[in-house]
Amino acid sequence: MASYASSVVVVGSGAAGLTAALAAAQAGAEVTVVERAPVLGGTTALSGGLAWMPANRLMAAEGVGDSPAEARQYLRALRLGDVDDELLDSFTHQAPSVADWLESTTGLSWQTVPYPDYHPELPGGKPGHRPLEPQPREAPPELSQRIRTAPNVTAPITYRELATGDFSRSEVAARSRRGLITMGRSLIASLVEAAESLGATIHAGTGVDGLAQSGGTVNGVRVGHEVLAGRVILASGGFERDPALVQAFLRGPMTGPVGAPGLDGSALRMALAAGAELGNMAEAWWCPAMTVPREAIGEEPFHRLVLTERARPGSLMVDSRGRRFVNEARNYNDTGRAMHAFDPTGFCYSAATAWLVFDAGYRRRYRLGPLRPGGPDPEWLHRADRLADLAEALGVDADELAASVTRFNQLASAGDDPDFGRGRSLYDRFVGDPTAPHPTLGPVEEPPFYAVRLHPGCLGTKGGPRTDARGRVRRQGGGLIEGLYAAGNAAASPLGSAYPGAGGTIGPLLVAARAAGTAAAAD
């Protein structure tokens, strides 16, 4: 095999891979990034680009105090499942400085988002501004064309603007004319530019066939009949689009992956072949998802995250029996986990088939996935003039559905939900409709009635090789695998089952990826 000199090889071009490449290049390494897809950015490019970075310097200007100690207290209050306290402590300590480093090293400019933590009532929780978002930025056409486009984001609008409703359509149109990009694509563009300015080489459309090893040390990756030599950072995402791995590892049903195509666990398989110790394999960044017929990303189905739609007044969620089963306004991770509830009587996952049920008033007022308020009803949207007819179309018990709606309407009219607590949390009210009499509670009573199928989905899996605080992969039985590092969804998340707040995927991976890149350059 031919061999090319390269001190650090990064596999994957999402936020984790590009941050690791940037850190390694800044530390003086010769860096090569290889991305199997023909475009860069992975799932990050499809996302809002938010990074949950507690104690960031912009919070004080918003009147919110914070500290690494409070963030650590909050994460420990969420401690459930396969949690790594060493990595949590490292993250909370380094998050503020990593956020500043990214601004000083790239063309990125952060703004805070007034998004509450997902559990703001817990000790250390905050009412907003821990999430940071890339501000809109110009991207030359040649750079923009290299980055994956997001089919669910059709205009250059920021997440802060979406969350607050504070934007003008004329300004968004002006950004389009200027070629500005936002959200996850803005983050990716900034990282690509900065890494390449420091000499990193980025190859799209280049798949990795495996690790090159010698004497238990990883010394490169195999690309066809050639070896790209160097210390290796795995950052190519999780395994949510591989049905066999999903069935083998995840804790419940998952049929709606919303991330990038091609996430088939290749990094996991390479780490396993090298003898890596695994962690957090049963968990993912869960969510309810909807599927629109014929929508695709690449050659794979495109599933849409269902977020604020569930929190709007005039809607509720029911399971396959027609029963309400969850606080619909909760964060998507906890709602997605609720869809894994096992019914021992029916010996089934009764909420793996779930429905968002709403009325004509909701349909007039709110957007649902790609559907604009008051627009024409597509064939895939279930509609009926009577709840009994809707139940028949959905295949649920008509009496159960009627009882669920009647009970929900009673609670909504009273303005409180003692059954599931919808609207009691600051987070619930934030994602609701601030212009409605109650931001998230409203009766489902005006025909026609509608329903859309919700699938148990995920943004990405959380399991993979365990790492230390420098991103070095741990070996089964003890010690480290020399020459191998991992970050992002290609590594075991230290958070266990928790999802602390908006940007809770990207924030920790930015910190971990910088550590991995720096260590790979220095080791």
C-alpha cells in the first residue's frame, strides 16, 4: 500500500470533526479531514447550530448569572443512566473558554438564545441564554456549495428569530439576496474556513475502509488500497441509520432518524475492531418525528423533528390505543423517550405509533412541518368531521379517543393539566404560543379534526467508544488505544440519558473535539 504523511486524520466533517481539525491544525499538526459524503457538515448542517455553553460571557448582558459550578449542579441533577462525571466536569469547566476560542479563531460570531434549559426548575437550571447560536454570515458561493443544505430550512433565518418571532420577512429576503447563511450551516462554514486557513486539507466524497494498526497502535486509516497515515480522530457520527445496530443496541423502538444520511455506525465498527470500550449504547438524542411522503435526503427517507407543533393550543398526542400519554410540550428528548413506554398487557410499545390530534382552529393558526397555516390539506394529513370517523381512519378505539379529548378539553378550559403537567414548566410556556390565552393549553373542539402520525425518532445516537477528557479512546480491559481519538456522536456521550437544553448535543462535542484535536497533535 502507498502511504501519505499526515500527522492527524479526522474522519467526518460535522461540527465535531471540523473543530477537532481546527484545534489540531492550530497546535501545529498536518491535518487531513476525510468525509464520505459529497458535501460537508453532516447532521450539524441540518440543525439549528445551537451550542449549549453554560457560563458563556454573553449571559451577563442578558441579566442571567451563571457559573461552571451551577452548570455542574444542573447536570448532576439530571444524572440518570451511563454518566461520566469526569467528562461532565471537564465540559462545564471548559465551555466558556471554548466558546470564546471559537470566536477568536474563526469568523464565527455568537449570539445567545433566550431558550430555557429543558428542566429549568432543577437545581442549577437557568431561564435562558445558555444556548449560543452562530449569527448570519456571508459565505462565498464556492464555500456554500460544499456544505450540505437543509431541506427543512428554506430561508436564512436564525434560531433566535424563530424562537422569539422577532424578524421581518424583508430582512430575511435581503439576506437571501446577499447569500447569507444561518444556523448549522453558518457554524460549518466558519469551521471549514478557519481549518483550511491553518493548512488543514478537507476531502469530501472520500470513504474510509478501516483503521491501519500496528502492534495495537492506530497509525492511520485505509482508503481503498492506500493508507492515510497519522493519529486518527473518529467524528463521523452515530449509527441511527443502520437497522441492525439500532435493533442490537437502542433501548426502544426508533423508526424516524432525522439526521444526515449515511450514519451507519462505521466509526463504531472501526472502534470495536481496535478493541475500544463502549459506553451509553442504549441511548440517543430522542425525539418525535413526522414523515412526509416522498421527502428524502440523499437517497434515504427524510424525517422531520416535531418541536413546537406539539406545544400549541388546540392539540394533544395519543398513542395507538387513543389515550393521551405524555406532556406534549416537554422537550423532544423526553417526549421521544415517552414513546418507548412498554404496555405489558398488550405486550407492545403502545406509543411507538402515536398521533398528534388537532382541530380546525389549530390548522388555521399554526404551521405543521412543511404545511403553512390555512393552506390546502395534503392527502397524507388525516381529516374528519367527527372524532369517531377520525379514530376509524387512525385505527384507534373511538371511545378512548373521545374520552381523551373530552378530558383534555376540560383541563384546557380550566388552564391547568394535573394529569401530565403541560404548561407548568417555564420551558413548556416558552415553546407555546405567547399570543394565545394560554401559551400551550387550548381545547380541541372545532371540526374538522386532524391527525398526523408521529414516529419515535432521534437526532443521533449517543453510544460509542468511551474516551478520557482528552478524547483518547479507552481500551477494553483498561488503558488507552494509542493513536485513536473520538468526538461527537461517534463517541460515548457523558450525559447518560439527559439532554440539558437547546444545543445540548453540539455544546459538549465542541469542548470534547477541541480537546481531542489538541491531544492528537501533541501526543
